[in-house]
Amino acid sequence: MNKICIVFICMLLVAALLGGCARTLPDKKPNTESGSTSDAGIEQTPTRNESSEQSLTFAVLGSYSCELAQYLSVYSEMNPDVSFHFIENQHQHDENCDESHARQEQNAFVRETCERIKTGELQVDFILYDSLFTGEFVENGLFADMSQSVSIQAFVNNPNLLEGVARLCQYNGKIIGVPLSISYSGYMVNDSLLAAIGAEVPSTDWNYDDLYDIARAIDTHNETAETKGYLFAPTHAEHQYINILRGLHHNEEAKPIINTPAFTDYMRKAKKIVEMGLCDYPSHTDHDHNHDHDHESDDAPRSDVLFTEVSYNDLHGYDAERFQNKHIIPIQTAAGNSPLASSVLIAMSAAPVHSTLAESFIAGFLSEEYQYAHAFEMQLYADTEKYDMIATYDEGVKKWIQVATKHCVPLYLSREAWTWANTVELPRGNSDNIDFARWAESVQAEAELFFK
């Protein structure tokens, strides 16, 4: 099953679920103060329902999840008397819309909705959010401490839980949600090219020093090789040059470490790798058509590219055959930091409308019985062979999931820090002439404004 099929299925699931919600909403007139029922029949501003209707209300304050859509479909078949309400941003598409405007609109919606939940004007059972912004929601007191739930405690203490999953659920010693999706990156290794350049790659922990050594090995190989080798495909060039997030600590208390010898060394080596031309893989049309990789699909691993980046949350959008006899390694780190992970989490509201129903809903989703039979975007439990989908993948993929989940840690930022990190001006010029230390000192001062 390819990526397009997965996305299409998810859209169909969501459409079907929302259609079902529309049919089971209580018969009530729209609230003229804060909007109305959308075209899809999603009530935008539900208040506490005192009737006997069984319903659950979700505030979508981050990314949606196809895993949730899948569970709602299964759950609805078993519980046809339960309806679902979704509070989400109704994005206005017009000629003035761009990425910046859409981001501002979403941020405004999140802050307004948080305030309404905090004051009790809006009452919900669940909050869906991106783990990156956990601190914002915790500070607003929106979440129940799920560690008080017997079923949630059983989940995080389950000896069969995949190592590292529990870490993604916790913040300051409290359980503040459970994953609906998990995202981290890895590299699928071209073992033939690796052997040709006479290099090795580690299976777990590695950093930019290791990557730089591998890059130099490819550079030396290219001096005499008939076919030039590349480190990454071109879409990864800027990403591999610098990622400011790698200079930020992975907890809510520590300060950034951009202005350190380790991080400036990372910057210098990343720039040198780009200057070697190892990220400038030509497009299909630039190749002699006698080359075998011209017949590969656009997203297929290249025979002369060492690392093809894959994302865990996109993994199951590919056919399992893509990964046969391949091995995947976690993405390299910088300045001694652990690899980053992000997730879409679902948390119980601090004041759920239907607490008992909400807790049983979460317990059903987390059950091994459900996960093994229906999960298709993430793995929560260690027994890979019991998963209908994951069991079809090569042993290399299964090993990578275990290693990456074990070592990855969440990064917590404010929305302001996230916006800043994506707009930092990178140093320009030749690596031998750039004053990386001066640049890092300036950026460090800016970064620390977001970590007081």
C-alpha cells in the first residue's frame, strides 16, 4: 500500500466518521454567539450535555491522526449509541492565504480554545495536540493527570510496552497523554555503496563526527570511481546543513546549547559536507538513460545515494518490499543530544464531560487486542509479530523501530520558540571563512529569550 492510498483511506475514515457524527448530534439550534454547526455537521461549540446521550467531545488543537480515525471506526461499530463531537479550526481558504497566515490562524484558534476550556466556557472530554507544545497546555491546566487512572497506569507499566513509549507520555512526572502517532527519522542504508567506500555505520548512537568521516570516505571514493556517490538526495541538502532544533535541549528547563564548541563544530562539519557536493544528487532527467536507477520510481532508494531518509510515521505508506534486505539506522545527532521524537497525543480533559466513558474509550484504544489487529501507523507493544501490519515488514525495519523508539526523546517548545527556530538566518559564505562562534553567540542570545 503506497502513501497516497494511506492518506486516501484516512480521509475516507474521517469523512465517514464525521458523517456519522452529524447523524447522532442532538437536535439543538446553533449558538449564534460563537458560530454554528459546520457543513459537515460538526458542532463547533458544544457545552455540557445534561441529557442521557452517550457522547464524547474532542478538541483538536494539533494534528489529526489516522490512527484515531481508524479507532473511531472500529469503536463506532461496537458502540453505535455513542456520538462524537469535534472542535477544530475551520480554516478559511482564500486568495490571501499562505503558510504564514494559516499558521497564525491555527495558533489563534488554539489559544482561544485553550482559554475557553480553561474558563469552563467550553467543556470537552479529550484534547488532541502536538507533543512539541506540551508545556503550553500543561501551564493552562487543561489536562487531567492521567497517572491517576488505573488503566493508564497499567499501560505505562505493561512489561510488554515497547521501550521508550512511556517517555513520550510523561512531562514533569505526570502522564499527560498517550500517543496517536509517533514521528522520528532514520536512514535506509545503501550497503553496496557503503562497502565500496570502505566505511561502517553504527547501529544505534552516532553523531556528526561519524557522518563527516563517512562523507570524507565518499569524497575520496569519488576521486577514482566510475559512478559518483552521494550522501543524501538533494531534498535533504538544506536539512542536513543545519537544524537549529538540534541545539536546543530536550526538556522544558535546560537552556539552548547553540553557543558551545560541540554545536559550532557540528555547524562547520555540516557546511563542509554540503561544500563537498555530496548532497547535490542530479534529477532523473540529468542522468544518462542507460543508468539503471533512471527506471526507479521518484521516491525509491537511489543506487548511488548512501542514505535515504525515511520517517517512522510514514513507514506504513510504503510497500513492505521496499525494505527487504535493507537496514535502517536512527538519524545522527549533534552536540551530544539524543535523537528527537514528536508525537500526536490525546489527553483527557481536566474536567471531562463524560469521565467514565472517556476512560473506557482510551483503555480500548490502548489494549493489546486492539493494537495488534488495527494499528497501522505506530507500534506501542514489543511483540512485533502480533501486529497485522508491522509483521509484514523486514527484520531490519522492526529492529530500527525498537532502537529508535528506545533512544528518541521528545522536544518541548513554546509556539514562539518554534516560529523563531524556523526563521533563524543561517551563516553564509565558505566554511573556512565563517565565524561560527560569533554566529552561535548571537543565536544563543536570541534562543535564551524563549527559555526563561
